[in-house]
Amino acid sequence: MRIVVQRVKKASVAVDGATKGEINKGLLVYAGVQKGDNASDIEYIASKLLGLRIFEDAEGKMNLDILQTGGEVLLISQFTLQGDCRKGRRPSFDQAETPEAARLLYEGLVKRLRESVRVATGEFQSHMEVESINDGPVTMLLDSKKLF
């Protein structure tokens, strides 16, 4: 499982002009599920995300995690994170999980995160419009296979 994490002042997602989810201060997270991902990938990503110290403390150092700040998460499914652009000009999505299996893992990640923080979502397998006000900007990449 691969995620892109952005620290935001606020973010929202809409489908067909209707807002599906919105948050104030917190993390905008794009998640892509890879073939072979399972419950251990969900746990790794959830633990890393919840413990990621990218919020500033009283001294201006990135030293606090989302639990310490009371922030929220906007979690967006994005299979294109599994795109491989190394050959040619068109990304290959061979490593992206099937929609049916990916939905179950994505929903598992939502459930796991909701044990600790407020989580808003978009709509799985839909064309979404995401708006955000980045804070910093601060952007991190996490991969459960530890490729980076």
C-alpha cells in the first residue's frame, strides 16, 4: 500500500459537485492499493500515519503527530499511485489491485484509522475533485513495502 500525505489547514472532496468529505486541520491522504496487500499493510500504514510527527510544537519544530494535535484525516482512494512510469509514456497499472479487492483494503484502512481519529472520505472508484490548503507545504510518501 502506498500513500501520499499532505499536511493541510483544510481539505474537501466532491463528486458530481456534491461534497462527500471535508476536514479542517489535519492530513490529506491519497492511498493506492497494490496487488498482494493485506491486513499487515493496513496496520503498517495506519501506525506510520498516526505516529508521523509532522505537526509543529510550541517551538516550531515538527515534533507532534495527528493524535497530539487533534487533527483529522481526509482519505482518498487513488489507484494511480501504483502507476509505473519507468517504460514508455503511458503508465502501467499492472501492480494496482483489482477494484473489488482494493475496496476491501481501503475500507479496512478507513476503519483502522477511525479507531483513533476522525476520518472523512471521498467515494471509491469515482471521479473526485479534491481541494486543499496545504500547510507548509509538508508532503510525505509512505509505502508498506518500504520501497522508499
